[in-house]
Amino acid sequence: MNAELIRSELQRLMRQTPLRRFLITFVGGEIGLIDHPDFSWMAT
């Protein structure tokens, strides 16, 4: 995938109002959860 495309998609997701949780899957299988710190108490 094109790095610029990934960058613009991440920026779009992070600008959503309200910010919704989303996952990033990295090469190698690691997963990163992007979440708003104010909602950390709601973690499942």
C-alpha cells in the first residue's frame, strides 16, 4: 500500500467526531488499538 494513502486514512480516522476506536494491524501481525484516553475506563 502507498504510504501517503495510509497516512491520509489514519488522519481521517483520528479526526472523526467523536473519535471512534480503531485497530491498526502492523506487518508481523502486531495489532495496535487507537482509542481516546478519556474512554480508557470503558475498555473491554
